[in-house]
Amino acid sequence: QVQLVESGGGLVQPGGSLRLSCAASRSIFSINVGGWYRQGPGKQRELVASITSTGSTDYADSVKGRFTISRDNAKNTLYLQMNSLKPEDTAVYYCNAALKRGSIYLYDRWGQGTQVTVSS
């Protein structure tokens, strides 16, 4: 299977920043469309940010102005830049994407999840 591999999570103080990365386990596949989800303690999983194949982005109201989703096509990597972090942002973050290699499409691929903890 081709999977997504996440990195960049950790512990950060309120007001700090983190950048999450998400890349296909096989680099020959590119990320066509992608998104970042999170699930906090006792909460439902929610879509935080998404990006289309053309680069259009969308964000949950709770993170607008603070988070930025981007994609580096040369590196086949999806990013989530998180600034001005709040304790409410504490969650396990998951990337999700459709992958493409020529005419081959792999849908609904998930990263393994990475813990982000915002605490003083």
C-alpha cells in the first residue's frame, strides 16, 4: 500500500508555532488534493484545512488567520503551518489525500496521525 507519512508534531507553548509535513511513502506518487484533520480529546474528528489540485484552500473558522495549508509539488509533500497556537488546538492531526501517478489515482489515503500538544 502507498501510505502518507506525517511528521512535525510535538509539544509547544501557547502562542508558538509548528509545521506539520505529510508525504507519500512512495515518492513517485504526488498529492493531488489534500487536507488536514484533527481530533481532540473527547471530540469528533474535524476538517481543519484543505487544498485542491489547483491550489485553492479552505479553512475551518477556528483556525482561519492562524493556519496555512500548502503543497510542494516538487517534494510531493503537504504542509500545515500552525501559528499562534492555542490550548484548544491540542489534538491528533491527520493528513488525508488523493494520490496520483499518471493515470493512476489512489483515493482516501491517511497519515498515521501526529500529536500536537499546546500547553504551558
